[in-house]
Amino acid sequence: MFYQVEQEFIWPSLENDYYEEKGSCMGTRSHIGILVDGTVVPCCLDSNGCINLGNMYESSLDEIINGKTFKSIKEGFLNNKKIHPMCRHCNFYELKR
């Protein structure tokens, strides 16, 4: 019999107890999410659009990924810093390493 214990995944929320300012993510680096209303978010775990990077119905994708918020989050991840409060309440990337 084989038994393996994994660290618990905590769904990202500003209300959860998990908090870490250091860390990285592939959001903005290898993928983004686009919600049904056109809201662009850095990852699919932000299903409520907490990190609104822009809207596809109002701006081009090029404008959104060249925007200040997108660039700030991406640069933070490249420097092992979680810039946005929602990211600080997410442990997904830490679980995958």
C-alpha cells in the first residue's frame, strides 16, 4: 500500500488565512484568463475577476498586456514577489514546485 500526503490547496481569496509576499507564478508569463464578460485576469483561479487587467470588449489584448498592472504583476513574479493582494493569498504555484 502506498500513501502520500500533499500540501492542501487553498483556493485564492482575500478572505483565506494563507498569505505570502514572496513567490512566483506562471500567470502573465505563460497564460492569462478571459472571463465570459471579457475581463482579462492573470490566471484561471481568479474566476471572480478580482485582478481586472482590462476588458477585451473595451481594449485590445495588446493594450492590456502592455498595461501598467499586467507589467507590474509579471515583473513581480520574475523577481519572486507577489504584487497583487489576491496573489499573496494563493499557494497554487508553491504546490506545483
